[in-house]
Amino acid sequence: MQKLVPLLFILLLLLISITACQKESPVSSFSDCRYQAPEAIFSESDPAISQHSFELKKGIGIEKVKIEKQVDLILIQTGCDYITQEFEFSWQGNYSSQSASFWIKQSVEKFYQLGNLGAAYLSFRSLAKAIEATASEIEINQAIELQPGLVISIEPQPQRNRAILLITLSERG
């Protein structure tokens, strides 16, 4: 048994070194996927966008945008065969006592705001219209099918002096 311990230790070190050398790039992990690696949706060249960054980490796209110097957006894109996009909008103000209908209206407004950034973002207007059309069925913090194959969840997370609105869109097969 004592002879096996050094051998097991050497095998463990060898295994660790082999797996460390085989690290995949964030993009190569999508080779067997229906979709390619996440890409930036927004561009700093758009006049309404004052700050922009995009980072791809282990198959997760993280995009940070400041829109019209008022609204911060963090967009997290994940998925291989089915995509999930988490839109975290935040802006100044105390909205802690607002109703569910307020947050649903804010969701619509935020997607219209994105859709009005230019031709490249028109699909966000369609999303705003779909939320408007199903507003009476939407419950805060509950996933609902917005249209066949697309689920939405609207989760307000207001803080003392900052509104945070998390909207998750998930593609379902």
C-alpha cells in the first residue's frame, strides 16, 4: 500500500497537468451547439450608448451598456441549443413601493427604448409589443410563455435609491 501512495500521487499530478493544458477557449465550447458563442448585441458607436463592454467567459456572454446616460443594462447570454438572456436594467430612484403593473410597464418601456436605438435593434420593439399583449397574464417573479417556445420572467429588485429590473427570456424546445 505504501508503494501505491507515491504512484497515486504522481498519477494525480499527471491528470491535473493534462487537464490544465486542455483548457478550452470560450468560443470552442460551442462547436457542437445549435448556436454559436454569444456575441455583443450593442455597439458603442450608437449615439445613445455612452459606455459599452462585452466579455465572453466559459460560454457566457456578459455585456454592459449605459443607455442615454440614465439606464444601466447588464445582459447575460447563456445556452448552447437553447438560449437564455438575462436583461438587468437599473436606474436611479426609489421604486420600492411600486405595483406589479408598474414593473410590467417598465419592462415594455425598456424594450421600446432599446428598439428605438436604431434599425439593428428593432426586434426589441417586437418584444415590447409581445409583453404588452400578454401584460394581463404576466405575474411578477413567475415564468410565463410569451409566445410558443419563448418564456419570460419579470423580477423587480428595487433597492433604496436604485431600481433594478431583471427580465429573463428563455428559449424552450
